[in-house]
Amino acid sequence: MAPRAGGQTYGFPIYCASWLPLAHIIKPSPSADDVVDTDASPAPSSPPPPPMVALGGGGGEGRSGVPNALVVAALDPGAAGAPPALSPEPVFRLGTEEQVPYRMAVHPRGDGVLCAFPNGCRLVRWESPEGDDQHSLVLRSDQEALVKLNDVGLQLAVSFSGEGSILATGGEDGHLRVFKWPGMETVIEEPNAKTSVKDLSFSSDEMFLVVNRSSGPSRVWDLKSSEALANLPREQGEIFGFCRFSTKSDNSQILFVTAMQGDYGKIISWNTSSWTRIGSKKVTRDVISAFSVSPDGTLLAIGNIEGSISVLGSRDMRVVLTVKKAHLGIVTTLVFSQDSRALLSTSFDSTARVTSTESPKSDGISLWSMVLAIILGILVYYYMQHKEDLLAMLPQ
């Protein structure tokens, strides 16, 4: 079992989280090549900012005393060899008054953070802070950006497409809305469904959108024609949960869907040409509460209601890493970092935790193994060539 990753608490139950695309948010410092005055000493460029995450949650509308907030937190480099962890002090904190952020979608090109509140959605944009600290982030609510989503009720699923040109939201009331971004022209609208949207996922080429509902089949939408393309039926006893597209090494795509069936949680894989099942494997005996696929397509991650997380290989679905009781409460969010080397998990227990997904380094062991094998090979060769001479040297 893998060691526990470092975690931090920020004073409120965390419902949603995401890594931030810092390359599109924070401008790099000027380098020596950018200095115009050749007589002046070039200012040293500052180091790149540490990876950062956005976290949302709170105590809701009650008088619990627990605040509702959005927090930006940075990864603490820590000591060499120590597990990754978020810094205890946030980079920025934005109170959301009586509204708790339940869901979150960060625009991949840095346009802001879309938050789903109980009464609708709001966009929070980045602003450059005053002063010399270029690695700080300031958030400001944009009241005009999402007029069409102001009073639509709670959206249980919100997502931007990979390039950020399409936005999809799925409501607790079952209403599916898909818009072009940022103009908010309607691409797809399905208002009359009677079952809540549980999850949705865009294919990386922005051709398809898959929508999971609380009952009935998953539905595949063609984003170019705005028509339903296929239904992905459930087998007897299956309750679908999360859905995620993944890109394989040959650039083809595969769809993963989590499901509970009896006492088991499983992951189902689907062919994205024929929309038929190509695999299914039971992976847990606990209810799956969070799911993620790494950007490089090699890893899957599941979190459960007992607070544990597991990372599996996407090809064979074998567990490669497990953190038992990573959290004391339900795992609410799992998100791989952009380089697939770290996994962010959050929980109702108010903690955010980062787990390294890299295999332990074994370069030294491998090198010594190779050296010993070469030496052994030389000794065996020498023995075979001079066996008779060596035997003659032995005492008679």
C-alpha cells in the first residue's frame, strides 16, 4: 500500500476542485533576452510558479458557522523525498456569502472558473494583482458572463471541452444545456428529461458529448449535428455513475463509465466507433464517489465513500496504487494534474490531498543489475575458455 500523501484543510467541506492552467493565467517574467536597455544589468527571471489548485465548498445556507468559499492553493515543494502537499496558507480566498459552490469547471485556456451554486452558475475571472508578486492570483466574480445560467437551479455536472470552445451543464432537474464559448450560443438543449444529470464528458476532438443520468441509458450526442447519436444501455442491476473519455497511444479514443452493480463497483469501457462494450471489470466493493482519467490516458482513479482512493492502469485495470483512508469522509473530487504525475483528491472532511502517481525511481538498482550481469557474463565466458587450465590448478 502506498504511503499517505500530504493533505491540508481550509476550514470547510470541499465539494469541487481542479488544477489551474497556469501557463494561460500567469504571464512569465521577462528574461534577459527581453531587456531593451543593453547597458543595464538584466533582471534575473523569477522561477516558475508552483502548481496551483482551485477548491470550492462550504457549510451551505445554514447557520453552522462554516463559511462558503473558493480557495486557490499552491503545491508546497517541501523537503526532498517528502510526499507532495498543498501549502497551509492559501494563495487567495474568495467568500461566496450564502451560496456554496457545489461543482466547478476551470476553463482550459484561463478564461476563469465556472461555479455551480444552488440557484445557478457564476463565472469567476482572474485578475492581475498589484505589486511585484507575479505568482499571486486574484479572483473577481463576473456577474454578466453567464446570464443564461443565472437562475437555472443546481447544476450537478459542468464541463468545458478540451479546447474550451464548448460549455455543457446538466441540472438536478434533468435539463441539459450545451453552449458555444464564450458567445453562449445554444448548441444542444434537452429540457424535458425527467431524470437528473449525474455526469457528462467531452471527447478530446470535441465531436461527442456523453451524458449520464440517474436512470436510463447514457446518451451520446453529436456536437456537429446537435443530435443524439447513440444510447449506451445498462445491464440488469447496473447503476451508472461517472463517464470520461480517454485518448489512447494511437490517438484513438475510449469511453470509461463507472457503475455499481449489487455490492460491486466496476468500470466499463466502450468503443467510440461502434458504441459497444469492449470490457468490464469489478474494481471495488465500496460505492464509487469520484472518478478521473489521467490526461495521458494511462491511469484511472476512483475514490469511495469510505475515504480511500485507488489508481489503476487503463489497459488492464489493475491497481497500481492504493491509499486507504486518504480522507476521513467521502471522496468528493479526483483530478489528475496536467502532466498526469499527481492526483488531487478532496473530501467532506475539509481536506485536500495530493498523491504522487509516479513509480518509485529504480534507476540505480537497474544500473547495478546491468553491471553485475555483465561481470557475471564475463566470468562465465572466461571460465569456459580456460576451464582445463583452472581445473589443473586445483589441488590433486
